[in-house]
Amino acid sequence: MNKVNIADARANLSRHLARVEAGETIVLCRRNVPIAEIRPLQTEPARERPVGIDRGMSVPDSFFEPLPAELLSAFGGTDDESSSGSPPVADAYHWTDEIYRSTEEP
């Protein structure tokens, strides 16, 4: 540990911070009385992040099966294969019509 007075710390801050980065601990003093300690932060080494959500996780075959008709209708979909499965356009944009009407001048 090196003791450094405030005046020296102000005049040579970059040099002292470089020493701290190198692993030294510096005791900051006022009139040779220790008041603070400047030391390097203890950082945890970065761990390699695995790719994906969970190692060993598998998607069951049932995930790819068609959804039941009652579930599709609950979300505005359809079980009719001839349609796109998207909700009707008029219903999808109804809320924008309300906003447009509220901003029109009377």
C-alpha cells in the first residue's frame, strides 16, 4: 500500500489510477492521516454463455401439431384452412378509427 497526499493525488491522478489498474492499493491521506483507500475492483471473470436457452432442452412433437379450434377462435383465428388465420382487417384496425375520430376537428 502506498500513501498519497491529496495534493499529490490531484497533480498526478492519471499516474496513480494507472497504478491502481495494475493492482496496487493506494491510501489517500490528508496531512499524512489516512482518509480513504483506492483499490482495484474485484471483477468476476466473464463466463462463456452457452448458445440457446437451456442445454439439453428439446421441443416436443406436439408443439408442431395444429391448435384446437376452440383455442384458435379464442384468439380471433380460425380452423378453416382456406383462410390466412389472421383476424379480420376491420377488427384489427378498429382502435385506429377511434383515435382518428377523436383527433378530428368538430
